[in-house]
Amino acid sequence: MVRILSLFILVSFFSAYEVYAEEVKLQRDDLTLNANLEKAGDWPAAPTVLITHGTLSHNKSEIMVALQELFLQQGVSSLAINLGLGLNDRHGPYDCNTLHNHKHEDAIDEIGIWLGWLEKQGVKQVVLMGHSRGGNQTAWFAAEHDDPVIRKVILVAPQTWNMEYEAQSYENNYGKPLPEVLGNAESLVAAGKPATAIEHTDFIYCKDTTVSAEAVVSYYAADPRKDTPYLLPKIKKPLLVFAGSEDQTVKGLNEKLAPLAEAGDIELVVIDGADHFFRDLYLEDLVDSAVEFI
């Protein structure tokens, strides 16, 4: 009897999520974009968290689904977006065999489009949130858009960046010098051929793929805005940043942000034992702190 009752409670619990979940679609130029909306009972009056995923990922990845479920458990609505990455109505992780014709800064426009959609739904309080590269893109947007509907910003293990480290990492991973790859792409862009497809190119997480010249330049050319600590002093909203002590993807984030935290410019929470994805109980601790901040 106890087992049957427990099963009934579990089924009822997840059925509640299905009631609230809704896929939303809208247009960006000639592309359809999609996002997953989880509405708590007080939506749209209470704050909604707009969440952006990491590199070549998607809004149904483990961390995105868990974040939305944990927020909903605490009565907080959220919108987890799928960045288009140049594809129409994209779902799931990016296929490395697909032509890469997307740019890092495309996300800045898309965050703005989704923010506008939330405003049209009557949402008057939005908390911007991003993980990893999505954390940098969220910070970039917040640094350049001081929209009054944006109340707070939360960054989860946001990307850091410097050219020397990027070049060394590229050579370690692929055995090729990044300046040569980047220089070829920059020459094509300068010649007015940004859409030229460069075959057999190692790009981000994809080995031996095909990439447009402008995509290579966007992701690899020097730009201080790709380094999240550079952006943080430019953000006017209250700002919370999470770092995992065992993060091997964005290394040393705690040390890089400590001066800003000590100066009171940001709130920094270091979760001891957490890796880049804050799995299991670490994510519960993260959401507890995030909800308190919201």
C-alpha cells in the first residue's frame, strides 16, 4: 500500500510539471527559435528566469532540465531557450557534421528577442541566467542592455577567455596552430567572403568539420567581451555568480572574481565539490541560493 501511494505521489508530481510545461516558438529573420516555458502559479506576475545554455548544447540537456524543475519546485517560473546556432527550429545537441554557420554574438540578439517576448506576455520582472558560454553571452547582453524589466543577473560557471590560453588549448587538442586557422578565416572575411565554407577544420568541440569563415573569426578572434570578468563591472543590475571548486572547464573562476566580490560589486558563491555542471545535490544548493537572491 505504501509503495502504491508513493508511486501515485511521484506520478502526480511529474504530471504537474507536464501541465506547466509549454514549448514556445518565434521567428528570428528566417529561422524559427524555440524555448521551454515552465510556469509557476503566479506567472506572469512574479519573476521569470530566462536561461541560456552552454556551447553547442540545448535546453533539454541535464543541467537545463534540472534547473527548470528545481525552480518550479520553489514556485519560480523559467524560460529555457534553445539558441538557433543557424539552424531552423533546432532541438538537441549540435551535430558536428553540420556546417557551422553561427556566431558567438548571435546569442546576444536572441536573448533580446526572448526578453521582448516575455515582456509581451506581461512579465515585468526577468532574471537573466546563463551557464558556461551562455553565462558569458548573458553577461554580454546585460552589459549592453539596461532594460528596466531585467531585475537581476545570475551566471553559472561563466566562460573566461584569453587569446594565449585559447591558442595553447587549440594546439593541445588538435595539434595545429590556431593563428594559422584564424588568419585564413580573417583573410576571407576581409576579402568580403564571410560565408565561405572552410572544410576539414577543427572547431570548438568538433574535429574535422566544416565552418564558415565568419564563424571561425567570431569564436576565435580576440575580443575582451568574451571574457566574462571584463563584462561584470559594466552590468548595472544585482549580480550573482556561481563557481564550482572542482570545475575543470572554467578553471580558476573563483580567483579571477574574488576582487570584484571583495569590493562588493558582485555576489560570488563557490560551491565546494561541484564540477562545471553542478550535478546532483550541488545543483539543489545552487538553486536554493539563486531563489534566495531572486
